[in-house]
Amino acid sequence: TLIVELFYFGPEWQAFRNVQNNINDLTRISIELDEIEQERDALIELINTISAEELERINTSIPEGAHAADFLVFLEQITAEQGVVLKSVDLASFTEEKRETAGQPVPGGAILTPLPDRTIKEFPVTIQISGTYEAFKQFLERLENNIRIIDIDSVSFSSPGDTTIMNFSIKAKTYYQ
């Protein structure tokens, strides 16, 4: 009878242990999911505390899309206000990057809707202006204080003669989503 019990109960005992291990794994996963859900709820609560005005400021500082026309209008406005002449603006071409998802595993039951691409992209621009050094400093100050993020990469200048008017070339980049 002992041999019969070993041959019969041995595999059954092993199956029972496997089921027990699976239950322990599922319990651990359930606890992790509960913790993730609590973190998600805390983040949603934090997001909901952001006012509409603050969201608008964020969207203005890094807009969705390049908004090149708005940027040009801004440049024309501040050059006129600061007494410098906007000679040219070169909006460097930019390409939309596509995220590749081909060949990536998809969990069972997953809904296949693409997520919006929220990566930050650079929008390079070269600005040619002319004016006095003081007006140029004020122009740079207005760029710096603009709500849209603008990084100046380089500035070069030249003087066409014995005049206080100088030519300035600014290589900069702004950002968009």
C-alpha cells in the first residue's frame, strides 16, 4: 500500500504544490496592482489640482505643434517694440518622428489605440536683425522673458561701417510637442 500511495499521491502532491505556488504568485501580483492603482489615483488627484490657467501656460511654453506662424508674429512684434529691424527668419525644416511599434509584443486583450506622441521636439530657427547694441540687448531680454521656451545657441554680429547700427545673427531653438 505504501508503494501505491507514493505513486498515486506523489504526482497529486506535486500538482497541489504547483497550484499553491500559482496562488501565491497571483496574490503578489494583485498586491502590486493595488499599489499601482493607489499611485495612479494619487497622480490623478495631483493633476486635477492644476488650474486651467497653469495648464495654458504649460501649453504655451511648449505648444502642441511647432506653431511657426505664432512664433513669427511674436518675433515681428518684439522687433518693432525694441527698435530693431527683422531682416530674415530661417525656420529650419523639421520632420515629424514616427514611433515604431511593429514587432513589439501586445498583451492579450489590449486595446490597440495609439498613444499621442508627447515627446519634446526641437524647432531650430535663425534670426537676422539689425539695430543698436542697446536695442539688441532689449530684444534678447524679451526673448528670454517670453513664456515660450527659447534657447539661444549662438550670436554673431558685424558692423557695416562707422555707424551704431549693427547686424546680428541669432541661432536659436524653440520646442514643441
